[in-house]
Amino acid sequence: TELEAIQASTVKAARALKEERLGVIKESAYADLLILNSNPLENIEQTKDIYKVMKGGVLYNQQEILGSVPSKEEVMAILERFMGEYVDETLLFIEEKISKL
């Protein structure tokens, strides 16, 4: 159900991490919140209908949050650099180990 999906991503996830200050709204808890325009208990897809986001005690609108997300091209460039470095380092490590055999 919609309620179970929401609980799985909040309170139950926090319990799995054994973190009492996550997944709840109460004093001394970490409270990053989504404020929605529509009721997700009616349809879980309505979790995409975001009005505001509270992160670290600061309220943002959706455009402010999405403005900090890198473009697909930026992500691909970062991934390519990472993979190039990882592959190069891994191959050097393997070659070194093989040469010692």
C-alpha cells in the first residue's frame, strides 16, 4: 500500500539502521522533510508533486533543489574520469601482483 511504501522509506529504514533520530518528526530528530501538494496516501505517484523541501532546517522550492543537480553530460564526464582512473589503477595493481609471481 502507499502507507507501507512511505513507512519503508522513512521509519522502517531508520529502524534498520538502528537510528532513533531518523524517520520521525520529533524534538531532537533529524528532520529533512518533503512538503507535497497532494496526498501520497491516495496515490504514491503524488510523492513527485513536491511543494517544498526542508533540508538542514532550510526551506527550498523544487527549482532550487533541482538547480544543484548536475546535467547528464556533467555526470557522464565525472563517471568517465572516475572509471578511467579506477581501471588504470586496477590494471597497474594486477600487473604488479602478476610480476611478483
